[in-house]
Amino acid sequence: YYVTSTNAFGCAVQDSVAVEVIPQVQLAVRPDTAICSGSALQLWATGAATYSWSPADDLSATNVANPISTPDTTVTYTVTGSNDASCPAATQQVTIQVRALPTVDAGPDQTVTTGSQVVLEASGSPDIVQWQWTPADYLDCPVCPYTRASVRQPVSYSVTVTNMEGCTRSDIVNVNLVCDKEAVYIPNTFSPNGDGTNDIFYVRGKGVSFIKSFRIFNRWGQEVFKRENITIDDSSSGWNGTYKNQPQPADVYVYFIEAYCDTNERFELRGNVTLLR
């Protein structure tokens, strides 16, 4: 605004005054929210030039529009917004509800022999509504607290549970393997007479990743059978009692086996098998 003053002699002088209009604070904040314990949440406020949050506990900053909150318990924050110190400020509140996490225990670590079946039994708080094991490899029920696993290699299983509030927590159990060649079964007789029973001499059992070589010799040291890089329990890779398509006589034969456990450990087996006619 400008004002002009003139005296009786016609002399005039002019002056001015500036009036700044500060807009009223239109403060808005994020809605009340629920989070799981241990989580972080970004607060926000709009409609002001400066902000002040309280209480300051668990806030990344108190003088910004969007601080990060990491509360341990349910809390109500108050934010004051202002456009100018000479004008009225505005306040708003936002409540962060902190929901409890479920408890979970995947059980103790286990060490078992190759080929064994492992029992996994997790426990937790009564509010759990969902169970999930990962990885699901070898498990008969990856969504059950109690499950069995026919493990073929060392593995760490993680079980993640979800409670009725939608909060999750995880725990881990480690399963270690020990090579056990006693889990391999080799018959001491077979009768390749075509009756469909015990006609093939082959390696049986569990806990073996592969058989590198399977060799059989007669009493004179002649090799009558050889297979390499075969799997256990595969009758098609066994000996049918012939050599060069000729049936071999009833006798005692010597076998040599070189194999690898599921742990990738090498072992050897040797012994006698009687061919019956």
C-alpha cells in the first residue's frame, strides 16, 4: 500500500507499507497404521512449511515432513505444522500399532547317515496360522510343522511362520550327512534262470549318489562284467550271469565296487557272490 501526504504549500511526500498474507496451515498426515514388531515405517505430513514431531523416540528425525519410525510398542505421534512463527500452527496425530511377532523354533541341528530319513518338527506360538519350509527339496510336506525329509545332501532348512496378525518370523535347522557304506546292500547269491526272481545281480541300497564302477571277476581273475557311472537300485545295470552272451557256470565270483556317497565321499566295496544254476 502507498500513502501520499500533501501540506498547505502543495508539497507532497509518499511512503509505502507491504502486507504479506501467510496461508493458513492445512495439515494432513498418513492414516493410523499397524506394523509388525521390528519393522520400520515412513511417516508423512503435508500442508505446512515446517514440521515438528514428538515424541522423538524411535524417529529418524523430528523436523522433517517424512521421518522413519521404528517403534517397539504402539505409539501415537503428534506433528505440529507451521507456515510462519506469527501465524497459528496446526497439529495432527497418527497412531502406529505394533503387532507382536510369532515365536518359532525349527528344532536342533541334526547329523544323520546318508540314506536316512530326517524328521523335522518345528514349534511355535499358538497364534500361528501358516508354516512354510524352504527349500522344499526332499520334504514330504513343506507347509506342515512336522515333516520328513529324505535328504540327499547337506542342507539348511528355514521354517517361516505367519500369525493371525500377518506377522512372520523364521528359524533355521541344519542337516548334516555322514557317509555310511553300510546302507548299501549286495546279495551274496543270485540265480539267473529266467524265473523272474533274483535273476540279476545288482547293487541295492540308499545314500549313494552314483556308482563309478561295478566289476565282477571269475575265479581265474578274468573280468566277466563291468559297468561304469550307474545308479544304485538299477537292475538294468546289473549282471545277468553271462559273459560275451554266454551263460557262465555256477561258481563263486568276486565283485569290486567304487561308489560315492551323497556327501560326495568315495568308498569301495568288495566281496563274493555265488551264481546258482
